[in-house]
Amino acid sequence: MKKKLSQNLTLFFSSNFPKKFNNISSKKYNVTIGIGGNIGDTKKIFDKLILCLKKDARFTLLMTSALLKNPPFGFTQQSDFLNGIILLKTNLCPNAFLKAMQRYENKFGRKRSFQDAPRTLDIDIIFFDNKKINTKNLIIPHKNWANRESVIIPLKYIKNNFLKAKNEQK
């Protein structure tokens, strides 16, 4: 199913996007990651990523957003992107979490040819608990997240549906 938001923006709904997985986890940190891609069967890659994260004991999946099809920015001479948000919990520290996500990007064929290049899978750490980190290798919250429709719209979708689900439980 899909829902057109504007000429350039469309929300897609599938079995894993959006989805609520777990309410309870004893893991320490709440993490919000953004996922994106525009090479290959992106929806299938995202579904495989969800399977990998579910099987990985280091993570507890909480919730995913609907997927947003949107135009690229920076380098615009490429296909539209699919983007989504995944909320999860982990006990890993931020740098170990970053390394784990980079391994998943590599597993799914990510090549880093130039900034804003087309890619099979991009995983960005949007928020890591309430931490603020600004190092050469890691900036949290993610730089410019608040200016990107590819983050804002899926985040808003999660927020609206999470609040709706919470209110229905009362």
C-alpha cells in the first residue's frame, strides 16, 4: 500500500514497515536509526536488515516507520531514495554500535565512492539515548536530521502512531 504525500513524496507500507515489535527490553540505550537506499531492491534489503537485527542478540527492535520515497539531495543525478526509521534498544556503547551498523551496511553491499552517492543501504544514527557526541567519526544527534524530510516524515509517522497506540491502551 502507498500514500502519496506530494508530487515528490510517497509513503509505503509493508509487513515490516511500519511495525511495532517489542514494548519491553532490559537493554540500556534507546537508539533511533535512519535507513536509506536507492540501489537494488531496497524494500527487500530493508526486510533482510530487519531479520538480521531481530536475530542479533545485541539489539531489541521496538518499532519501524512507514517508508518514504523521496528525491535525493546533494548529488541529485540519481534515483529516488527509500527511507525509514527504526527504533531499537542496545547495550552497546555508541562507537561499538556505529561499527555494528557499518558492518551491516557492508554486508548489504554499501560502497562509499563519494558523499551522497547512490547506495544499497545507508544507516545513520539519528539519536542515541540523550547523548550528544561530536567526534571525527561520530556526530549524535545526526547532523542536519531536522532539515531532512527523509528523517522528519518517518519520525513524525512513528510519533503519531506511538502516541495513538499509547492512548488506545489507556
